[in-house]
Amino acid sequence: MEMTDVAAPPQRHEALQLAEVSAADVVIGIPTYNHEESICQTLQAVQAGWQLPHAWSGYSQHAVDTLPLPTRHVPAGDVLRFRDEAFHRYFENPRYLDLVRTTFGETTVAHILQMTSHRLERKYASSSTSSASNANTSPQDV
């Protein structure tokens, strides 16, 4: 076997991947990739009758009243609950924290633990014990 047949082990920084946990939010007036696509997403949401935020704060993924788009089979409240739970499962995972500790040190791990000690308050996230979604009602009804 030649050396060219053996893949080099990944460098530490290549093994550490950044997680981005965000919902598919439509932000009216702010293009996602280009202006035409943004208009298309907004029209699709309106034509499908999807609930959109009624206040500007609802377009912020960290806001209490954030409202992501639903999928064909999953209501917006379940999308939001899943996103929040996935964030905590990823960043609180001991294997991830060990990798961060080895790569960046204990100070960075302490920062992550402090960050994950807070849970975001959500108006429309469904409860993890129920499949019902608060996002099936209008913001005025909640």
C-alpha cells in the first residue's frame, strides 16, 4: 500500500464543526439568497395561509414571539420546540464539550455551559409532552 492510499487524519479544527440551529423564517423585505427568492418564499407562505409574525420581533429567532414556518407535516410550534431542543442536545453533549475543551480550553467550555444554562422563553413552542401546537392559533388568541 502506498502512502497516497492512506487518508491523513483530520486536523483538530476540521473535526470540530460549527452547529447552526435556525428555523426557516421568512423575513419580509430581507432577501435570503436573492430578492426574487425572498419574494417567492413570502408569496408561498401567504398563499399557503401560513401564519406569519404580527410584530417585527416575531422575525427574530431568539424572541419570545418568534414564529418559524411550518413544514407540510409539522406545525410551527413543533419546529420551534425541536430547534430549541436540538440546540441544547448538541451544545450540552459531553463528547462535544470534551472536543471543545481539548481544542479551546476550559474557559470556552465554561462559556458554553453558562450559555446553555438558560432556556429561551417561547410563546408559540409546543410542549414536549404534547403534540398540540400553540402556533395553530393566531397570536391574538394566545
